[in-house]
Amino acid sequence: MAKGILNVGGGVVSVDASGNFTVETGLIADGSSVFNETGVDVDFRIESDDNANMFFVDGGNDRVGIATAAPDDLLHVFSGSAGSVTADASCDELVVEGSGDTGISILAPNASNADIHFG
């Protein structure tokens, strides 16, 4: 299959021989959009000016990373040398971690215990 190119409003939309779809201008969606509706083990990422993985979805492990391509848990927010924040849904835990892998685990309250625990 040959590469196809479509000019739209001065921008370029192309599909290569492998079926990869590229939009070389801004993408505007005025309605809802679904990515990976069939649930294939495929990663998805959004780049920022300085970070290739500003928003990263790990399709095989069901994890989301912000500023990281290797999220450790359901949600992993990485802040460079300052450390990270991760949320583990399986045990209702939020971990705030410094750059030296030392952190504070904050456990959410549950029905039997209305306390918030640190440590």
C-alpha cells in the first residue's frame, strides 16, 4: 500500500504503509473521541515541548503516567529530581515520594475507620 497524503486547510494528514495515521497540524475534535475502543494492548502518549511522555497510557498494564513512560501504579505523576506521586487503587493508597525513594504513604479512610494514616 502506498503512502497517502491529504491536504486539509493547509495542513497535512497522512497514512503510511503500516496504517500509521499522522496529522501535521492541530487536531480539532468538536465531539467526543475514543482511542483504542477495541482494547488492544497499545500505548498512547502526548508530548509536550520538553517531555516526550508528558501524558502516557500503558495499554498493557492499565496505568497512566504523567511525565513518565514507566508508570509504577494506576496513576504515576513524576516530577523529575523532586520525586513522584503514585496512587494504588488496589489498597486505597497515595504515596508521595522524594527523589531518594523515601516517601509518605497516605491511606484513605474507609467505612470501618474514619482516620487518615501517615507513615
